[in-house]
Amino acid sequence: MLAVMLALLNVSAQEKREGYVVNSFWSNWFIQAGLDMSLQNPYGHDFGDVFPNGKSFGVHAALGKRFTPELTIRGRVNWENGIKLLKNGHDNWLAPFYQPGENMDKGGYITFVGDIQFDIHNLFCGYRTDRLWNMQVFPRLGGAYNFGVSKGTPLLGFGVANTFRINDNLGLYFDVAYNMVSSGFVGVEKNTGTGSNSNGFFDIDLGVTIELGKTRGFKKIEQ
């Protein structure tokens, strides 16, 4: 992952040298808000049984800034399984284990993360302000707190984001990410380490992007 990130940053630096103007700190900000679905994947449990045992729903919001056509930084907060309207009555894998509804009654869980997004389309196909679809990949770092068992955990993840342009002010997005957390967060008191069978969860997000401010996009310097 580190090698890929360094390669992407190198391409980004080359693109800037070719003549894109990086706007001021106050330009190219955006906010996002939407609904999401979480799929818990506890250690020792078959992912094929995640429906309905590990499924839950929540809401999230994010604030981000595009520093270059290729690089975006985004901060995101998610409140999961805490809204009665989005209740799932079979959430056996949400801590405390095999007590459906208990996690929601105690407030669900929250995550706070930062994403470093690398725009694949802009990196390899060139920057365009009118492109209808852009795809980004991102590493993620943050933390989470599960009210169901009163435990917090560091969080490390990786995801893919897709943004769809509606007009200059509005867009849609669809993200998928996998997040690794500690065993205590998912209600399994065991040091499981990392790997394909580590404790973690997928989150699948859908929502709206609203562009902020009057200065948006990047201008190419005329050679």
C-alpha cells in the first residue's frame, strides 16, 4: 500500500509541475451527507452469514478539501445502529453478541476517520471539470467507540469512492470500505491480530456532495 501511495504522489507532483494552479486554502471545500450500511465481520465467523447477523444501518457526514486534482483529504463521522427508524432486529454480531437490539438500545456505535483520497481518473486520464464519474482510492485512519460494550478502538481501513457529477454545485457519491478494529469492539475478547480473518466491518455509503464557496476546480497554466 505504501509503495502504491508513493507512486501516486509522484504522479501527482509531476502533474502539478505541468501547470495546474493550486487554489487558495479556502477553495475546493465540500460537505457530504448520506446513509450507510455496515456489515460486521468478527473473527471466527463466516462472512457468508453476515446477512442478517452482522448488518446494520446508520448515517454519516463528511467535510473535505481537494488540494490538487489528484489529492483530497476528507474527515468523516458515522453514527451507526443508533436510529430506531433504521432498526435491524437480527443484529446478532453487533456487540454485545447474540443480544439483538441491545446495541441499538445503548446507542449503537460511532466512528471518526480521516481519508486520503487519490483520484484515479485525474491521475491517469487527466483532469476535467465536466467529467461525470470520478473514482478515488483511499487509506483510512481513525477511531471508533461502541456504546453497546462501552469500548473504543483504533481503526485502520482502505476503500474505494465513486463520485458522480450532477452540476457545479451538487453530486452523488457511492463508497465501499473495509475497516479493521480491535476484538473488544466487536464483543470478542481475544487478541486476533490482523489478516483476512481479523475483526472488522465493511461500510457501504450513499449520499450527496455539496460544493462550498465560489472558487472551485483547478485552472491549467497556459504554456
